[in-house]
Amino acid sequence: MGQGYSYQSCYTDLVHGQRTLGAATLVANDMTIEKCSSFCSNYKYFGVEYAKECWCGNTIQENQVVAVSTECSWPCSGSSLQTCGAASRISVYERWLYFPATHATLADTPYVGCFADGNTRVLPSKQFTSDSMTAAACAANCAGYTYFGTQWSRECWCGNTLPTVSAPDAECSMTCTGSSSETCGGSLRLSVYGPNANAAYNPGSTSNTGTISSPATVSNFAYQGCYTDNVPQRVLSGAVKFDGAMTLEMCASFCSSSNYGVFGVEYSGECYCGNSLDTASKKVAETECTMKCKGNNAELCGDGNRLNVFALPSGSITATANPTGSTNGFWYQSCWNDNINGRSLKENILFADDMSVEKCANFCKSYAYFGLEYGGECYCGNTLGGTKAPEADCSQHCKGDGTQFCGNGNRLSLYSINPPA
């Protein structure tokens, strides 16, 4: 096989809603092993799934489950002689000789580090996207600004203030679209260049600890305890905010304004929102949540992979009913089964950490249908497969708006340009 890849194994995909490989994706009606291999040539791994989907990554997500090889048995859409995974099964290939990309070295502007981004952009100015993105191209775009950063392989952002929450360089590992030897950030992660002000907060630090206790309530949110996070994905899957002046009140206000009923603080400066904790999260001893908040050293803001969790009173964590009127020209139809002999909507895909019904409707505005799944996935199409599912199956809240439903595991909240019958 070209590119030096060899077959590794069949994996169960979407364990706890987490993609086995999630750095880049391609959907094609002529998918083959060679096509996916070529598309993912800058990554250590690639995988084929649902006959026509291709996924790339430099790491396999933790806790993904190896499946029986015969479960990856669907013919590829571009070659009936090859197999391309199956429903929630991905055939994974590994590159035996791989030299990972790294950040660029620019003559005039040093690399500062990998930084966390959020719904409120930390470098908010003059954003542009390019299929030939490099650090040098971003530097040219951001001339006149103090800092610039690349993200999600193809995005460039500018600003005059250094971001305050740093992240491990391993989280800025997506290859630039314009250079296979350079990294251009990651998902909500920026590869930042500019003068190093030594002002960034390192989330791995454990020096910011104290012996204070958490308050019983914060802005009507009641304290629930210290909980594990990142097992294997974030256990509060809604909106996210990083701030070098984080307090409990700031996080409560942010999550409340985004219509979420649960918030958690972590690493002194991180805030996560949701309407329920992932069932994989476990309550642990209070002594495991000892880092002081960056904005108030009299408060505790979690620890490494540990959340101080607060929730509104029982019964107040609810989403509104699905809309009865038109949303950007689309009408809600029903909860819908996905992954029956392939995707129910196959023509376009968007993944976003700020997903909402309106965002998906706008993305799919040139199609007859759209559907939302797993809180942050949007699918478009002009033809519909699958079957109707019980409404109760579509109970996952949208990542960008906690009052809306965005499907569930293998379930779509389905919309059409036609009103329901």
C-alpha cells in the first residue's frame, strides 16, 4: 500500500461519543483504501467507515475498543473488492515510518506555544481560512498585530493580547493544509506566534493549590462535589470558556447565559457547561480538587482532570421542546434513526463545539434535509435514509445551546424544508 501504511485492526467507533480518529475527515461516493490513504498522508493513522467515510489522526483515542475483524465488512463505495468498515466500525491503518510535523520556525517571530481557545475567541481579529495555510501565510495576514495563531489546519487568527491558558503541544498537532511539515493548532487549540510575555497560565501546574473548601451555592447553583474528567472525553459536553481571571461566579454566569444547568471548573482557569455529567465520571475525594481559581484565590477551581461541579436545583435542567415553527426555512420532523445501512444524510457534514439548530440550518441551507447528532454533529442531504425513532431517543442537548436538542448516539434530530405532515 502507498504512503507506508499497513492494516492494524477493526475498531468500534464512537465509544462514549468519541471518534477513534478525529483530526480530519473526508466523505466520498468513490471511497477506496488508496483514496483515504492519500487524503490522510500527513497523519500516522487513517480509518475507513460506513463504506464512504475516511478519518485521519496521529493518535487513536483512549479507551477505544478493538472489534472482531469480520465486523468491518462493508464494501468500499469506490471498490467492491475492498472493505471500508461498517456502521460504527472503522478499519484502521497505521503508518510504519512516520515523522510528525512540528511548529514552524520563523525568522522574525518566535513560536510562543499551544494555547486553548473558546467560544469567545482569544485572538479575535482578522480571521481567515485557507487550503494552503502555513505559519508564514498567517503572519502575513496578521501584519500589524502583536500575536497570531493557526488552528484546525486551515484557520488563522490575529490579536494584540497573548492568550492566558496554555495547553500541551501535543494538542496542537493538526497538520497545516499548506505544509505537511508544520502543525497548525487543533480543535479549539491555537499554535501561537509572537513575543513571549511569559504571562500564560500553564494548566499542568500544581503550585496553585489551597486548603479552602467549595461554597454550598454559587448563583443558585448547588455544589455537587469533585468529579473526574476526560474519561475518555470531557464529561460536560456543552460550552467551554478559558480565562486567566476565572472565578466560580464567572463560570456560573457563562454557563447560565448559555442555558446550561450544570457547570464545572478545572485547572484553575477552565469552565465547562452541560446539563448532565457523562456517566463515566466518578465522584472522588475533595482533596483531589485543590487548585485555586485564577481570579480568586479564596475559591477552588478543580485540578488536573478534576472538576468542582455545581448544578441548578433538581428539575431545572431541561431543554425546550423541539421547535414547531420554521428555523431558517426548515421544519422539525422527528427523531430519526441513523447508521442503518449507512448515514441517513450523506451529502455534507459539519462538526462544531458551538453547534445549534440555527448553525446547522445555515450550513445546510442548500439541501432539503438536515439532522443534528451527538450534540455537535450536523448532517445535510437531499435524500433521506433510515427510519423514525421515538422522540425520547433524541435527548442530547446541543453543545452551543443547552435549550435545544441535537439528537443522540445514532439518532438525528431531523429537519426538512417541508412542514411535517
